[in-house]
Amino acid sequence: MNGPMRFLVSYAVALSMLVTAQAQEGAAGAPGNGDATSQAAAKNPLVNGNKLYEKGDYAGAADQYRLSARTDKFQINRAFAWFNLGNCHVQTKAYNKAIVAYRRSLEEAPTFTRTWMMLGEVYTSLGAVGDAFPCFRRALEIDGPNVRAYQMLGELSLKAGDIAEALQNFEAALKLEPNQPDIYLAMAEANARIRDYPTAEKVMEEALLSIPLPPADMYFYLGQLYELGENDRKAVRSYEEGLLIDPKRTEYYMRISAIHERNGDDFLSLLTLEQAVKAGIKKPEIRLKRGTLFFGQKRYDRALEEFKAAYDLGSIQGRSGIENVAAVYYNSGNVKKAKEVLATLSQ
């Protein structure tokens, strides 16, 4: 069995989050006071671009940033303009254009750390691991320790299969900010990749003790680790802790149910699935599984009820379940009941 999967925001979404309010201002205009400064600012395309960017008009902002990059006499402003143009391209998912803009920004200001960071993020989103690595390393060389840079170097090392390097970077990130759930999850995954499940479990257990309000996904991930380590009791407890925080996660009701069923306790399996229904989850797989369990217990009326609910929720397997119940009645000689059951398919 492969290691458990973490629950991370996609890089495309993460990039949009990173640049949502990230327009760099630069100089507003020539030094001065009063109306002269205000008038200069009003004519400054970098300032105008920032205003449009804040309004979400990325196309309009991009036009202003291009103008600023071509005409501004201040080198730092040109660097800001190219950087902001790159952010506009990220917002519109034009990542190749963003790379060009960020590279132009670095030509104007080679030590602009935020540009190196965003360039690394874009390369990462495109799966260009080899291009992303030096960007984050350069950011560390310029500004020193940086949580995000260490985290991303860890993620990239993990993608490249260098577990030792990944763990080293994750540990460096946690020294700076010890309450980052994503980093603990990444460290646990690194250990799970080499099937060191006890260490992965220890990482997550320590995280849950140290983080004030851990997210549900941390409990769910730890539960998966316990399952891989064949500790069903701890796995169930961890999944249940996660469901207390996020009670709409269908997969984990199903996982708990499967563990109980595997251990021969259909009653607890059914009870778990009933809790899912009470939590307002309307997924056919929940009702279908309950129907299958009732069918196995020869509780055909209850099985029919659950199969019908699954069928009403769009499950073809629910229809098969209803037909199986009808077949049981037919084979037992109760033709009338079998017809009544099949009649529910046309209701």
C-alpha cells in the first residue's frame, strides 16, 4: 500500500492566493509636497496599475505596468512594474508570461527576494522542479532564513525523491514557525514515503500536541498512518477526532465503517454510517453500504429502504440492490412481495 496522501491547496490556487494583494507600490512620483506630488502620482502608471490591480482589473493593471516598465526613469520602479505584471499574469493563469515578467524584474533588481520567490512558485506550479530549486535557494542567500522558501525546497526535494534533503528543509522551516500544519504533514509524508510509519506517526502526534487548533486533515492523515501501521483502534479514534471538526467528510465515515466490518463488527459499522446520515451527508455510497450490510444480515426490509435511498440519490447499484431484495423474496416463494419491491423502481 502506498503512503497516505496529504490535503494541500493546488499550486494554481495557492499562487492566486499569494498574489491577491501583492502589488508593489514603488515610488509614487518625483519627490515633493502637496498638489504637485498628488498630480505626479495620478499620472504615474505604476500607481494607476496598483489601483486597477486592487479592483481585480488585471488586464487594465497589466497595461499600466507595461507602460511603467517602459517609461519610468527609476530602476526600482521598473523592477516593481515587471514584478506586478508577473502577478497579473499569475492571476490570469498565464504562467509562461509571468515567468518572462519576473525575469525582467530580476534584470532590474537582481536581489528582489519576492520576485525570486514568486518565480519559484510559478515554476513549481508548472512542475519545473529543476528551475524552481535555484529560485528559492537564491531567496535564502539574499535574505536569510525564510519559512516559505524552506517549505518549498522541502516539497521540491520530496518530489525529486530526496527524502533526507526534504526533511532537512522542513525541519528548518519548523524552527522558524513551529505551528505550521502543512509542514508537519509534509514531514510525515516524507517518512511515509520510505515506509517509516512509526516516525511519521510520531511527527503527527507531536504536531497535534503543539498546534493550538489543528485542522481536521491532520487527524485524518494520522488515521491513515495508523491504518498503514495496522493499528485499527488508533485509526478509528483519529478519524473520529477529525470528524468532530469536519463532520461532512464522507470518506472517513466509510473508512471507519470498513475497519469495523473488517473486524467483524457490523453493528458498529452500521452505527458509523448512520452518524454520517445524521450529519446531513447525502451520498449514495453511504446508503448503499448500509443496504449491503443489512442485506448480509438478512434484514431485507431495512436493506430495501437503504437501496432505495441510494437509487434516489442516483446510484445504479441501488437499483441492483433493490432487484436483489426482490429476488430473495421471489426465490422464497413470496412472489407478491417480490413484485411490490420491484414496483418501488417505478415510483
